[in-house]
Amino acid sequence: MPFVLAVSGLKNSGKTTLCGVLLEILRRKGLRCAYVKHGSHRVCSDPGTDTGKFVEAGFPSVWWGEDGLRVELGHVRQASSGAASSPLSDGEILAEMTSRFFPGFDLVLLEGGKRLPLPRVWVGAPETVPEDVRGIIAFYGETSGDATGERAKEFSRRRENASSGGEVLHVARGEEVALATMVEDLVLRGRAPLELYVGSSRLPMKSFVAEFIRGALEGMLRSLKGGADFRRGILLAVPPEKGAESDEEGERLRRTPEA
């Protein structure tokens, strides 16, 4: 699944512009990238509309028009039976989004999301960062002079950076290529030979196990008539066993406490 990097900052700080520049540079470098806008306003159809009723009931819904598609999932947990229950956590939404919509992608740039549990580039000076924001790996601002660099170093000393475990970098406007190179390095270092998901949950495995499974899959698929092109990866979907939906729903009901 893709590496997800947040581009966060205060309103009108230049987040969208930076995302656009980074995406173009990284695409030229050969990375397959996507963009997500995170906000606090409502994005799904109103519950009173036809589509809104299905979304509220827990059914994934799609608007299909002349200019493209718009997918609406709704802010609900979905059992495989389609029954809606408790709201999804931010981490579950991220896992669901990346595994469902971006398999085979290298990077998702997420604009906003100051408080999501993600590594992030902060657009603005260190002193503009709210106290509860974490995961900053770089600052992007007007200049990279000594004074600004010292403020970034002081920030990294004062606040633990769980994502990089090291010093927070500072990149000036006009140095977007250098920032894109840093992002590319993060993507490539974090790339696994194979990732296996059960639902939207990633199944952890050691590198040699992932290499073994990948080699076995590629060997079997190459033997098929017509061969296979693995340059854009492989997506393998295994449907649930017969009866698994009713078993999952029964387990969900057993775990739900009475009101």
C-alpha cells in the first residue's frame, strides 16, 4: 500500500500549491501518486437525498456522471454483511481508504489532517505549529536562513518526532525538488516486496516471507497463457468463505453491549 504523507499548516499557508508541485515532480520521477483533501466539513450527500439514504444505511454509493465518478462510503464501520455499526477511527479510515482505492500506488499526499497520526510536512514557521500536532518531518517556508533553521532545530529538541526519530528539516520555497527527493527516499525505503491485507488490516510478515510469497505468485502467474506484466504490481482478491458474512455479523452482535 502507498506511503501516506500529510501536508499540513494554517489556513491559506500554501498547502494546496505545495501539494501540486510535489505531485508533479514525483510523477516525473516515476512514482504513482494520489491526492486526498482532509477537512472538517460534510462531504457525503445529505441524508434526505436518494444517495444519502444508502450512505447512511452503510452501503458504499457512487455518483456516475458525464465528468467522472464520486464514491461515498459514509463515516460508519461496515461488516461484510453491509450492516452499519460504530464509527470508524481515523486509523481505520486511512487503512480502508488506501487499501480500497490506492492499491499499487507509491504515495498519497493528504492535504490538511493536522491531528491525524501521520508523518507530515508543515507549511509555515515552527512557531505556528499547534501544541497537539505531531509527526512533523520537515518545515516548508519562506526562507531557509540561519535564524529559521535554528528555530526548526529548537522545535525538534522541544517536541518528540515519532515519525523520523531525528532532527526536523527545513526547506525554503524554491527548494521543492529537494523536498520531493526527501519524500521519494521515504517512499522507497518504506516499500515492502509484498503486502498482504485481510479486509483493510495489514498482515505483518518478515521480509523473507514476503519475498517467498511474491516469488511464488509471480512464478505461477507467468506460467499462465499470455503471461503477466508486473510493472504496476499485482492485486489479488480472495472472496470470503461461504457463511463468513453471517458468522461475522453474529460475532459483532455478541460483542455489542445492550443499551
